[in-house]
Amino acid sequence: MASDGGNGQDSHRCPCGSGDVFARCCGPVLDGVPASTAERLMRSRFTAFSLGDADHLLATWHPTTRPDSLDLDASLRWRRLLIVDRVAGGPFDREGVVEFAATWEQQSERGVLRERSRFVREGRSWFYVDGDVA
């Protein structure tokens, strides 16, 4: 079972919007269990952004495009994830694309980030490579 890191998330609905609880959804992936698909990795990365887990974001970013560090803005709240499209990215694929819309809120502003993200699988692990923001 995924550790909740003391934040009480285990029995709450996962931030990624899957409808499952955190402990059965993104929790294990944030704890280091490899995501089975590109979409699962995308969902775990959204959850990491919403929880401020820069370590997971860096660990799941492909080394060829990964920044040296991340400075997450604590005032930016990620509210909802909608998966718009998927191309490949299954358990037996080597590459995948996940298009998403992520709703955010910062002070009195709100918006939606739309991105078509590219992923690669190396061994058993999926990695975020990059994306085209719409």
C-alpha cells in the first residue's frame, strides 16, 4: 500500500480524477512502482504537481530533457485533469502520447493548461519526454 507521507491522502480520491482512492491509484507510482502505461504516468505526474512532489516529477522525466531542478509555486493549485486523447503508450509499447487539459487556480485567477505530452518506455519504466502546449 502506498505511503501517504503523513498527508492523509491514502483513503481520499486521487487528485488525478480517476475516481479511485489515492492508495490504489497514483500512490504506488509516487512511491516508486513503475507506471504500467503512459497515461498512468501522466496521471501520477499531475498528482505530483498537485501535491508538490518535485522528486517524483524529476524521477519520471527522461534524462535527455529533464531540468536540473524544479521550483514548484506553492500558490498554484492544480484542480482537475481531463485526458483528451491517447496514442499508443500501453504496457507493451515503447512510445506513447497523452493529450490532457489540466485546470489550475492561482489566487483569483483560473485557467487550463492543454498539452500533448510524449512518453517513452525504457525497461519497465515510462518517462515523460516533452510536450506541445496548446
